[in-house]
Amino acid sequence: MPDPARRVLVVGIDGVRLDTLDRLTTPHLDALATEGFLVPVEVDDRTPTMSGPCWATIVTGVTADRHGVWSNNFTGHRLSAFPDFATRLAVKDGRRTFVAAGWEPLMQARGGGPLFAAPSRSVYISPTEDTPAAWEHCDEQITEAALRLLADSADHTAASFVYLGAADETAHVLGCGEAYEAAILNADARLGRLLDAVRSRPSYADEDWTVLVVTDHGHVDAGGHGGRTAEERTAWLAAAGPGIGAPPRPLRHVDVAAQVFAALGRHPDRHWTLDGTPFAAAPHAVLFDMDGTLVDTESLWLRTVREVAPGIEPDDLFQALGRSVADTASRLHTLTGADERTLAADLEARFLTAVQREATPLPGALDLLDRLDEWGIPAALVSASSRPVVDAVLKTLGADRFRTTVAEGETPRGKPASDPYLAAARSLGVDPAACLVVEDSPTGIAAAEAAGCRVLAVPSYATVEPGPRRTVRRGLAGISRRELWAAGL
């Protein structure tokens, strides 16, 4: 079965206060929140609570300090260096993108615009005047234009952005009362129609859709924004789609564009220097440590070290976790004075025999490997053990579950250097930064992080703390796709 086509719909609803939204029954946003989440997003301290800077941050994935949009006049911007996601995807990757909006700075070359420079297709319909009624009519026209594209199964647009502005205009003119609440309900109804169009596609069953709904800022009670009150600075983001569950951390506006790229399987070029990071991203490959991660061999290794060096202290013993025979023999030579080559040969022979007789998969290991195969994600085995030990374990795990394997001595340096993980990523043809490494020991984690990989740590003996791009889990049993997509982000 071919992999599902990936699609993203971003709906921007301007100027919706979170506390107002929480009071209302918005069935379509509520359903997205149930499927994924709806969480507060605080406008960055240095970003004015104005539509221009906030929408620029949302669609470029960088802060105002970098995109240079500080007001609703975009003059002096740096959007050529930090373009919107629809333009990046269209220009860099040749993907079809679509933008529909009625607010002039988003679409027109006036006042320093447009924000959306070069999507592959766009619709601009401006309101006839700046009144709530005119903006409601404009939003309806924008929605109808988007519905025609979204419902067309023959259209292969990868990412769409639909802007709805009536709620913001209503707050400006009438304040945040009943008319404002009605405008928010109208926006939710239009969102529902957009989602219905997506679900009506004959090709929908063969597509993976990510839906992101976001607002740029709030309002004061009387209407208006631009200040620093909590009501103005508190925005929100709703999200649902493959791998999206509760977000692993507080989210920012810059994360929206990063999530668009991740949902399409597009790992950002390092030269883009995005400020945002995705909150759910399928790894392009999963690189597994072997000993203590997939198979119960750490206890066998520690027993082997104790047999070769009976008087070894516990602290020195645990330093052997994740390290090669050669590294361990060198350390034991320092501690015992025994011949290093003799120690290495003894360690290798004893450990290989123990592995051949006693190694068993750890709980959840085989299930996870099989699920990765179902999801079309390649797996690699990256071990600090020798090739004979790796080959012995592969008879237990199944060699066909791995696209490539790397053993000790097959790279210039072993763990904790980055070489083994870089070699595995290179063999698979993927960016190491888009790989998830599953490791149990500090030594292996150091190697993975030196390679720039995301890390899912499943500690065996040594304690491991969470950190940047590192998630800690008790073990592999029962791990879900949502957990895996969020690991290391």
C-alpha cells in the first residue's frame, strides 16, 4: 500500500480572545481539541500585539527581530530571507500551495506587503468597506473559494492557508460583546465547512491531513489591541492530525510554520534558521542502540566485566555501559594493570557466548520495530558491540527489521563519538537531525546528541534526565505513534 499523501490546512482566525472562546460552544474547534489539542500561545514579549507582526511570525517561523515586520505596514521587512511557508514550499520544493485572504497586507504589494510572496495559487477578495458586515461577506467569499479547492480531489495542494478576519473587525468596531461572540461562532461554522470539504474528497482515505487553527492576538474589552495586557497577548492554537496529541511543551507562534513543514515530512534546511520547532514530527528514520535498548544484554555485559575484573568497584563497572570492548579493556587495564589485549579477548569471548545463549528482546522492542515498518519508517541498528555479537543478536531480533546496521570498529570512532550514528543516517540517506535515536546509556546518548539527532532515552541502569531534544521514557512497551512523533522535540 502506498504511503498516504500528506496535506496541511492552516486556518487563521484574526483577533479571537481565548477567554471568550472558552465561554462559547464552538463544535468544530471543540472537535479538533478533542482529537488533538487547543492551547494558549503567548505573543512573544518583543512582538507588538498587532496583526502584521503576529501573522508574519506565524507563517515564517521566525520572530519579529528577524522577519522585520513590526506593524501593519510591512515596509523594511526581511521576508525575502525568511519567507512564508507557502512560498518556501512552492519555490524550494515545487509543491502546490494555496492562500486565500481578504486582508490587504497579506496579499497585496502595498505598504511593504505582501506577506505571502509567491504561493503557487492564491485568492484575494477584499471587503468593500471596513465594517463587520462587509468583513463577514468577505470571509464568506474567501471560504467559498477555499471550499472549491479543498473539495477537488484532483487538486494536489500540499499546504493551504485560509484567513478569516470578521471577528477582529467586529471587536474593533463593536467591542468584545455579543456581536463579537457571534462573529467567532460564524468563523467556527466556516471552519466546519472547510473540514467537511476536506473529508468529502474521494481521495480522503488515502491522505493524511493535519489541521492547524490559530489566532494572532486578543483584544481589550472595548475592542482594539496593540498593548501588553493578558487579554491582548494571549493567543491560541488548535491542532489535530497524524501523531498530534497533547503538546510536549508550551507552544509559540513560531512553531506553526515548523509544524507545517514537519507534517509534510519536510525537514527544514539548516540555513533556514527557523526559530520554531514542530510539536509532532514523524522521524525520517529511527536509529536503535542494541544492548539494553532492544535486547536484555546489559546485565550480561556487566556480569562479563565483573568476571574479567572481579574486584571492580560499582562506579567503575557502570562506566562500561554503552562502551565497546576495546574501551572497556583500556579502562580495566588502568584499574587492574592486566594486559589490555588479553582483557579485550576475554571480554569479547565471554560476552559473545553469553549473548548467544541468553539474549532476549526487551518488552515492546519487536512490536515497535514492526510498527515502524507499517508506518514506512526505516530502522537502523547502531551498536557499540562487535560484529559477531551484533550478528548473534540479529538472529533474535530479525535482520530484516533493519535497513542497515553499524557495529563497533566499522567507523573511525565509536560511541560516545558521533561517528556511528552519522554513518547510519548516511547509509539511509537521511538528515541526522531528522532521525530519532533510541538509547539506554549516557554514552550512547552523548553519541546521538553529538550527531544532532533527536533522542528517546529508555534508561537501563544509569539515570538519564530529560533535556533539549531528549525525551525519557521507562521502556518501549506500549509506545504510541503520538509519543514517538513527539519524542525529542
